[in-house]
Amino acid sequence: MKIRFGWFRVSVFLICVFLAGVFVFVVPSEKPSRLLAVISESVLVGASLVVAFVLKRSLVHPGIPTGLLLISLSVYMDLLQSITGLMLFETLAVALSVMAVIILLYYIVLHVRNLRIMMIEHEIIINDSNIGVILRNLKDNSFRFNEAARRILGYEPEELKSLSICDIVLPQDLGFHDEMIERVMKGEAIFPFEARYAGKNRKQIDVQVSASLVKNGKGIPDYIMLAFRDITRIKAMELSLMELNKFHRALNEVVTEALESGFDDNTYHDFLFKCVEAFPGADAGIFLLKEEDERFHYVAACNYDFEELKKVSFATDELIQANSDRVMVIKDYAVDYEMDDERQRILLTAGRLREIKSTITIPILIDGKVMMYFNLDSLESSTAFDNPEIQEIAASFGRAVAVLLSRLRLERELNKQRELLEKLSLEDPLTGLPNRRYFFDYSARQIEYLRRMGEEMTILYLDLNDFKGVNDTMGHDFGDELLKEVGKGLNSICRSSDLIARMGGDEFVYVLPSTGKEEAAEVIKRIRNSFKEPFIVENKSIYLSTSIGIALFPEDGKSVRELLIVADERMYSNKGRTNGKTNKSRIEDDLSC
């Protein structure tokens, strides 16, 4: 306790003056007994004054120093009575003594009660807080624990008495923990540090520790105080956030890849594997997709035998999810054991059904209907997915995948429409053969290629003889069906490298790449032979003939149009040289029917 020496000196000075005054009256009396009595009472007065002065500056109630001052005044009055012999001073001494005793007893009781209240309040604050406190006595190396420490560590009060620091701190953290204590002992200021304590049954507890010295009045350390709080949940949340960020990164990668390349079987597998790797607690997983047969089929599997699982499908009412549209945690697989023998065998072997401890199933809804289930399985723990935060992650994931699949489905539909429009723009709608536009594009590309290669190309222009007569006789619908059959026949004798296109009406054209005059003659021969057989339409046999014109690249032209003009002219020239009888079509009943 620090004392202001100015006041102390004043008090000593007053006591000395008082004693000097006493000696002035007492010493001449030459009575040793009286002198001894005066001196002893003077010392008592001085001591009472000093004690009162010291207590006034301490934490005791102000009434206690007041009582001590009254005692010193009482002794002083008694001293004056012994010096003067007046009974007045003795009366005052008795009165002051009674007052002092009453005041001291009252305020001492009040002070003790306040101390007890302070101790109770302090104990309540220490024990009811979430901060555990361990006091390590530096003299006997014993430990004291508050209620919060006992609660965090999980021990009973009697069990704490036998614990040492080695029982509390995990072995792998003990060296670092001791190093921090040594630094505190040297007077260094350290920041709170993290450590791992061992609770009852060696349960690991992540804690944040603050270490400080507790010194006595002389400034000598008596205790080391370790104040710690349980941060196990905080660490788990940090780990969960890290895993969540990892999962989101994986999800973004897969989504980006899917948007760039589309969603196919490989994308399902890549998506699933990355999700199993990143999702907290997941060891395996599967994708179940609702296909056109209204049954759910396996489209991807991670850490299961996918080739075997592909043989299994489920009706909606057979699913373990019971057609739920919410994220579910499943631990009861009784439904799977009710399958027929073959499916049950596959689920037990390829699906490792007996090994699954817990499943979180995520429905993927498109247009309000469940189109897919994404199952993540834990093979290690039945509580892997019990955390509500994990279930919320799963729900967010399901919504993200639903948006992705909806977008991809829309893009697929748009691509189909685009492909259809492109196909229609290049295809003759009646015969299904390439149309005039496709013929020009294809022929131009072939000419450029063959010009570089120094090779030839032949174009054959075909016109059906007397096709108008068929139309006039049987009608245009019959004529359209006949054109379809002619298209099939011409396409059947076409080589894989050749192109047969319909130019319009009853005109067709062949493009024969890398083909000279002699090879073209062989193709013309095959074409004429094919027309010797009748075309069957509506139980009628129609006999047709065709006029053919030929043009060779580069001999007859350098462009498609030049070649087509030459072939067209030669075709009409050949048509004019044949007689009318040869050009006439003939319609007969099909006797084979």
C-alpha cells in the first residue's frame, strides 16, 4: 500500500509534540510508575492515530477509522485525568470509549457483510460467466478451477482436485502452452492465444487463453491465472465456412463449364465428383434423373459402381425420398430393402447400401416439379448432415442447380430450334434431300478444294420425262408421293462421297467429287438401270425415264453456275434426241399387291 509521506510526517510530528507536552508535566513529578503509565498511554494514542490514518486510506468502511480515533481521544482524556486528577476527563474518557465501541462494532459488522456480498457477487460473476478460470499456485503448484472451467472441461468438482496441466492441455500443444506461460513469468505481455484442451474422456476442446500473473502486496507473483473460453463451435463454424467456400468454388467451376460446353453425361460425373469432394461430410453420391418414361434413372455416381447402377430405375412411389420437394436427411433405408431381388442385389453390392450411415437428398425442381434428386452419402458418420447450416447449404445448392438446368434446358431447346431451322433451310421438305441452296454451298466448297488438289468433279443434271403427265393423270398429291420414291431411289445408288439434291419440280442433280468422264459414265449407267424398275405409289407401278446432262470441272466451267448451265443444256439436248415414246411415262396396277 502506498502512503503519502507528507501526511505521515504531519501525524508523526503531532504525536511528538503531544508526547513532549506530556513529559513537561510528568517528568518533574519524579514518580516512575506514573511516568510509565503516561508513556504507555501516549504510545497507545499514537498507535491508534496511525492505525486510523492507515485504515482511512484503505478499502474499509470510513466508520472504522472514526471509531479508532474516538478510542485514541478516550485514551487521551484518560491521560489528561491521570495528569490533572480532574474527574471530568475520566467521565469524557468513558463516554468516548462507549461511543467508540458502539461505532466500531456497527461498522465492523457492516464491513464484514459488505465483504461477503462482494465475495458472493465476485463468485457469481466468475462462475456464471462463460470464461473458465484456472489459478495455478506457484508455491505448491496446485490448481483451482471456477465453475465455468469445470463446466467447459466436463469434470465433476471432486475430479478437478487431482488434475495437473498435463491432464488439461493436449500433448501436441503442451510445449507451446508452456512457452507462453514462461513468457508471462518473465513479465512479457502476450496476446490471447489458441490451444487445445482435453476435457473429460480426452474430448478435444478448442480454447482461447489469456495468461496473467497475480501478485501479492509485495509485488511477488503468487498465482498464474489462465482465463479461457470455449471456441470449439467458432472453430467448427470457421471450418464450415471454409468448406462452404470450397464447395461454392467447385460449384462455380462446374456451372461455368456446363454453361460453356452444355450438360452431358461427362458433365454430370464431373459435377458430382467435385461436389462430393467439396461438400462437408460427403463420401459418395449419385444423380437420379427423371426421364421420358417417368422413372428415375442413375445418370452419375461417385464411389459406387455406376455401370451396375445404370441397370436400376425407380418409379416415383419407390423412391426413398417419397417424392419430397424438400432437402431431407435420411438414415432409414428400409424402403430399399423392399425392392425386388435383382434391384436389391445391385443396391447392396454396387450401391454399398449397408455401408451408408446417412444421406442428404437434394431435390432439383424445374417448373415446380421434381426432375432430379442429388444424393450425398456419408459412409463414416450418421450425424454428418445434422447441422442445419449444412442443410441450408444443400438447399441453396439445389436452387442453384435448378436454375442452371432450367437455363441449359432452354438453351438445348433453342439449339434444337436453330438446328431445325438450319436443316429446313438446307433440306427439301418433300423428299428430305438437300435443296438448291445446299447444292450451291457444297459444290462451291468442293470446287475450291479440288482446284487446290488438282482433281476433277462431275455434275449430273436429271430431269424426269413426262412427269407432268403423271400429275395430270393422278393428281399432284400422287405426284408428290412419286417424287419421294424417286428421291429414295436416286439416294440409294449414291456413293458416300457423292451428293444428290433436288433442284425443284422434277429436276435433280448429282455432285460427284474426284470423278472424271469415265467414272461418271458408270454412275449414269446405274441411274438408267434403276429407272428400269417401276416406282410403287398407292398400289400403282409407275415407269419413268430420265434425261441426264453432264458437266465436268474444270473442263466445262470454273464455277458452279457455269457447270450447271452446261449440264442443263446437255440434259435438254439429250431429251430432244429421244423419241416421244421413250419419254412417255406408264402407269400400271401393281399386281404384286
